[in-house]
Amino acid sequence: MYEFDYRRPNTLDEALEALRTAPDGKLLAGGQTLLPTLKQRLANPSDLIDLAHIQDLKGISVEGDTLVIGAMTRHAEVATSPDVRARIPALAELAGDIGDRQVRNRGTIGGSIANNDPAADYPAACLGLNATITTDRREIGADDFFTDLFETALVEDEVVVAVRFPVPVRAAYMKFKNPASRYAIVGVFVAQNSDGVRVAVTGAGASGVFRVPEMEAALAADFATGAIEGIAVPQDDLNSDIHASAEYRAHLVGVMARRAVAACG
Amino acid sequence: MTVTVSMTVNGEVVSGEVEPRTLLVQFLRDQLRLTGTHIGCDTSQCGACVVHVDGVSVKSCTMLAVQAENAAITTIEGLADGERLHPMQEAFRENHGLQCGYCTPGMVMSAIDLVRDRPDITEDEIRKGIDGNLCRCTGYHNIVKSIKAGAQAMKG
Ligand SMILES: Cc1cc2nc3c(=O)[nH]c(=O)nc-3n(C[C@H](O)[C@H](O)[C@H](O)COP(=O)(O)OP(=O)(O)OC[C@H]3O[C@@H](n4cnc5c(N)ncnc54)[C@H](O)[C@@H]3O)c2cc1C
Ligand code: FES
Ligand code: FES
């Protein structure tokens, strides 16, 4: 790792101030992506600004029909939270299947979505549930938040504060894991929301998480696995790498989507 | 530039001068000479470095020492009571749950966190629960057996 300075703000304002004044400051959440990246010397920030001591970024609350999850909430907390389990069990299960137990004890939802790894799980839940991302200065809809591989709508000194998930009628997430890394080769989040059906795919897209409008329309008309049988996603927009070809991923999107619909019950 | 960190390690308050980039595992091994915690990879995948931080299992290679300020850390050295092994350590010994032993400290630390209050944890749950710990020797079978026995023993 290259050298850096370490800062430990106690409030969001202090964190923003630290970000603005550091020559090249970077936020540190759970560190489960950032620290491995630094160990490989793939980044060289001047300062790490640790968000762990800012109370306003932590915790899970229920506001009417919305579940609000603070940016610094660990994956393990989301997986075991009675509020999440009762209202959006698919989200609790998704969180409980991220990486391994030790990664879940440190990794956070804010870090995961800010990082926007094309094979990460939370982006599929945000897009599938039509979540809203609250930052220090604005609200960003999930459709606008995830812009490209490892790219989001966040500007340089913007901090994710919370993610707001509308409670769906029903939802399920199905992930075909890479057995070595546990990241998704393909993951499909299907949700029947109060304003329509959403199908969000992670792991497969050449530019990150995406929706499948044809499947959404078919499921809106008839929420059954048969309704999406035969709907294929174009291979041109999919990722090919050592783990899976675009053709294989396209096939998996169909399989995982049907399994998710079936799991919705 | 160095900074001072203090934390409780195996029940004792310790402090030291570290660089901000010092990993918790480096602090434990190089400064405190607690070399039971191992380093098996540089990609946060092997689990040889697992310790408990405030009661939960964490990869100490993926946490900075400064992030552990004021935390309570338990390492493999902190488990036994004098000559008496922790029930999970004893279970690994009894069930031949190790061969070269490189992965063992991390396995034991992960196992204790996994089975706490779950004496009847199933084999499937154990296999899934140690996803973050790799072993190149045993084929896992006896590790799973050890953890199952350790879970029962920890109940008593
Ligand atoms: C072995 C292993 C397996 C994994 N498997 C999976 C998996 O199966 N699925 C999966 O989805 N992920 C997986 N991950 C990644 C894991 O979920 C990370 O925890 C997550 O991607 C990043 O969250 P973090 O809190 O650790 O963030 P950090 O690593 O601390 O930060 C990541 C990035 O986000 C920025 N950031 C952090 N918080 C904020 C904020 N509040 N506002 C703005 N920017 C912020 C940081 O500056 C940094 O650029 C795995 C990681 C490991 C090591
Ligand atoms: S040394 Fe491999 S996970 Fe920590
Ligand atoms: S006993 Fe050798 S690596 Fe597990």
C-alpha cells in the first residue's frame, strides 16, 4: 500500500470538509473493496476518511411503506434485521449471500453501491425495487444512479447517506455465483412493486446492472414463469470473460429470472 | 508519519505506533508478535487471518490497525485457558480437523463466531458458513466434523 493519512470524522459535515480539503481524499466504509485495491497499489489516495464513526449513516428504520438503510449499515445487519426480514425478505437474503461471513461483518451497503462493481448484488436490488439513494445534497433514483462499470451519478465529493427501498408486493433474487469469488456471474432481481414489475440483472451487463423491459411487460400482464419463457436478452450487450461467455450469460439471465419469479411465490 | 493506536487484545490493553496503512494483521503479528494469526493471500479471500473484533469474525488483513482503535480483539492465542484448550480447538484436535495447520487459526476463529448459540447447526450451514476460509490440505470433511463437535461442546 502507498502511504496515506487517516481521518476519523464524527459528523457528516466533518467528513465533507475533510473530503474537500484533502488533495485526493477517499472515503473508507467497510474497506472490503477499497483495502484490497490499495494493497494492490491500484489507487493512491492522499487521505482515507473513515465513515465508521458517523452515527447518522448507520441503522435501519421503517418510514411508512419505505425501508431506510443507512449507508454504513453492514451486510450482516441487513441480513439479520427483523425489519428487513419482515418487509423485504429478498433483500435480507441477498445481503446474507454477499461474499462470506467476514466480508458481511465489515462491508456496507453505501460502499457497495458507490463502488458499483458490475458483479455486485446490491445494485440489482436497488434497481429492481426502484430505490432512491439519498446523498448529502440530493436524492437520486436507482435508474439514474448506476451509470456504467464502477461509475455512478455521484460527484467527486458526494457522500451516500442512505438507501430508501419502497416495500414491494413480492420480490426475489436469484444469483448464479462464481464459486471462487462468490460474486454474481449472473444475478436477477424480480420485484412486483406497487407501480409495476421490475427485472434487474447484475453480473452480466457490459456496462453494469440493467433492466429487462420485455420481461417486465410480460410479467406485468401475467406474473408467472411461463410469461417470460423464450424472452432472450441480446448477447451484444453482455460481458464475456474467463468465467463465462456472453452466450452463456444470456442463457443464465433467462434461467435466473424464471427461478426468481418462481421464488416470488 | 505514525499514529498511536490502542485496543484491547486478548483481554490486555495494548498500544503502539503504526503508520495509517498498517493492517491489523501486521500490527498483531509484527508488533505484538502474535503470529498465530496467519496471512495466506493478498486478495481477502483465504480467511487465514480471521480474528474477532468486538465479538464478530473479521479478516484482519482487510482492516487497518487504526480502524481497530478502542476495539476488543481476540486472536487464536486468546482462546485457551492456560493449558486447557477452547472447546473448538479441542474439537479440531479430536477430529483431526487439520493437517499442515496453516488455515487452522482462521478456521477456528470463524467457527466460534459461526456456531455461537447454535449448538445444533447443520452440516450444510457449516459448509456455507466457512465460505470465507480456504484449506488446501484437508478437503474440509474433518473441519466440518470438528466444527459440529465444537458447537455441541461449546453449549456445555
Ligand atoms: C472476498 C470478497 C468477496 C466479495 N463478494 C461479494 C459478493 O458476492 N457480492 C457483492 O456484491 N460484493 C462482494 N464483495 C464486495 C463487498 O460487498 C464490499 O463490502 C463492497 O463492495 C464495498 O463495501 P465497503 O463498505 O467494504 O466499501 P469500501 O471498500 O470501504 O469502499 C468502496 C468504495 O466506495 C466508496 N464509498 C464508501 N462508502 C461511501 C459512501 N457512503 N458514499 C460515497 N462513497 C462511498 C469508497 O470511497 C470506495 O471507493 C466481496 C468482497 C470480498 C473481499
Ligand atoms: S490473509 Fe487471506 S483473507 Fe486475510
Ligand atoms: S490444514 Fe493445511 S491449509 Fe488447512
